[in-house]
Amino acid sequence: MHEITIKNRALFLQFFGLQILVLLGAIGFVAGYTWFVTQEAFKRQWVKELESQAQVLASVLPDHEGEIQQAEAERVFKRVAGTGGHRFTCIRADGVVLADTEVDALKLPTHKDRPEIQEALKKGTGFQTRYSESLGKNMLYLAQRIPAEGPAKAVIRLAVPERTILQELAVSRRTVEALVVFVFLAALMVSYWTSLRIIGPVSDIQKGVQQLGNGDFSIRLEIPPVPHLARLTRSINQMAERIERLSTIRQDFVANVSHELRTPVTAIKGFAETLLDGAKDSPKDCERFLGIILRQTTQLESIIHDLLELSRMEQNSFTNLDKFPTALDETIRNAVALCQNRADEKGVALRISCEPGLIANIHAVFIEQALLNLIDNALKYGVTPEAPFIDISAMRGEKGFAITIKDYGHGIPPGHLDRIFERFYRVDKGRSREMGGTGLGLSIVKHIALIHGGSVRVTSELGKGTAFTLVLPV
């Protein structure tokens, strides 16, 4: 270690202090930007969730001859009171409050001047964060116009206390704060060490010059290289990025699971309560509502099944997965057999083309599940009356065995291809839910490929179809 003379101590402190200022500025900027992005992501997630609940509530609200009756609105809203800590309000198009889950509707003044109501009447949806006079606290409001098109009958408004969002954000804030402290301390140590390495040789030079003046010519100045400093800095940056990425993934997953489960549960509860309120006495309404409850229950069951399946995938790894030599053509035919009935119902031909003698070291059940998901995905979204067939092929390539499921449908827009394997990601969210999609099928396929040491890729061209290729190592 170099010794720093008293004369050069001031230079060392100046250099080290400058590095600290730069570090504080850089880390402060990154932390501030990360916190801003996190807050905006949380707000967007809450808006999506409130929109879904408003749509479900609008579908169960009785409509008599184009008007919403106050007594029936109050009965429906009384049933949903306390759901998720949210406040629900039904406002007639002229601003009169018909029902509210927190305050007596008769005591509330006209709401026509509320900014979110005005925006909803004009655009279909209104969103505001403001102080509530009736509740005495800041609220996040989302208003949904009924109906979405045509003359407005009413507006359903949902509100959630801003404090609720801040409490959820507190977890993320603590993560960001811990990350900032860790990165700053690590960078501080690196900066201190770097300052010593840079300023130290200055003291050596001065000592050498002094010795030269005294007639001592045996001077040897040695400045050690610092190549590992760059590697250390890169490692710290990579670690910080990984921690931030894992935190974001966790937040997104929790928010998505909450949203995906709450939507069918809210629908089931709303329609069941409507039946109890008297709709069961009408055979036509009873049958329609029970059909909706059955579809939503099936959707909920599918989500839970896929979440458990995804968890099972993540608990396995390439090193502990039980794999055995298996004929790929047999695995492919097993998966196709499971989809054959659905294909026949839709008039879709499943065409198999497999090179003979392909033997892969795989977990047959998992690979069959992956193929089942890909074929089912193609049946749901990839076939058209003009091209009612799906090709399933297998061949040996340079990087391993390639199993391809190709349809000839509408294709996927290029902007979605990079995110299509993310959990709960849907290209067409409304259409996907209507057809029973959970948004987890392709994530399961990706995990199955990874635990086999393989990969999955997608290519698509609008108007010409989509091809998913599962690559397995030889």
C-alpha cells in the first residue's frame, strides 16, 4: 500500500470527495427514475384492475327499459360493499347518485361536476387522483360509462384509497432503498481504493524527486496495474441490475396474479348475488347467469392449474430432471391425440410430419405438456376458415431436435413477439379471456424447454401464420 504524505492528503481528499459527489448524483438519479417507473407501473395495474371490476359490475346491473332503477342499483351495490376495500358508486347520466357502498346515496350531492365523471361521459373512461370531501382522504378514482357506446345511462365509479397503493409501494421502496445503500457502500469502497492507487504514486514520485536531490540515484518507482477494477465495477453493476430486475419481476407477478384471480372471483360473486336478488325467478336470466358463472369458474380453475404447473416446472432443473431416451414421434402423437377432439369440433386438420428414428433424452410428460399447450394455442388463435390446418413437424438440426407447430392464421404483430412468453401476457386480452386463455401456457412451454437445456422461439408474419419451435438438445 502506498503511503500518502501530509502534503498530498488534501489532494487525496479532493479526489475522493469528487468521486463521492459523482456517485451520489448518479445513484440518486437512477434511484429516482426507478422509483418513478415503479409508481407508474403500480398505478397502471390498479387502473386495469378497476376497469375490469367496473365492466363486471356493469354487466350485472339490472336495466329496465333503458333506465337503471335506484332501488335495484342499491341492492346490487350493497352486495359488493367491502370488496377489496374499494368504494363503488353508481351515478346517473345527469349526475344524481343512485347507489354508493360507503355513504348514503341520498345524502350525496350531484356528481356531474366530478372530473372523472365528465371524462367518462365524454370518452367512456375517466381517471383521477384527488381528495374526497365525503370520505376525507385522497382517493384514486376510475369511472366507466354505461353503455360504452350510445346514449349514456349511468356511470359506475370505483375508488381505492391512495394510502392502499402507497402501502403496496412501501415494499418496493424498501427494496430500492436497500439496493441504493448496498451499491453506494460498494462503490464507496471501490472509490476509496482507487483514490489510494492513483494518489499514492504521486507521493512515491515526490519521495523519488527528494532522494534525487539528495544524491540518491537508486530510485525504483512501481505503479501496479488495476485491471481488476473494471471487472469489479462491472460485477457490481450487473448485480444491481439483477436485483432490480428480480424485484420488478416479483412485483409484476404478484400484481398480475392478483388481477387475474380477482376478475373471475368478482364476476362469480356478482352474478351469484344477482341470482339471489331475484334473477333466479326468471328461467332465461337464471340460465344465462349460471352459464357465465360456469365459464368464470372454469377460467379460475385453469389459472390455478397453470400456476401450479408453472411452480412445478420452476422446482425442477436441468440437473435433477428425470429424463429417459424417448421416441419423439410417439410423444408428438400422444399430444395430438389429446387435442384431436377439439380439432375435429373446429374442423381443423392436425398434420404430423416427423423424421423416423428421432430419440431424445427427455421427460416425456413435460414435453407432451409443452406440445399440448402449443397445439391448443394454435387451435384457439391460429386457424381460419381459409386455412383450417396445423402442421406439427420434427427434425434433427444443427442445434438439436426441432419440433415445430405451425398455423396459417392471422399471425402475431411484431411488437408482441419479444414478450409473448411472459407470464399473463396476451396479444389480444379480451379475446384470450373469452376463449379460456390464462396467459400462462407459453410461459410453461418456455420453462419446460429451459429445464431440458433447450429453448423455444417464435416466428410470425401477419396474414400468413405463426410457427413455434421447441429445440431440445441431442
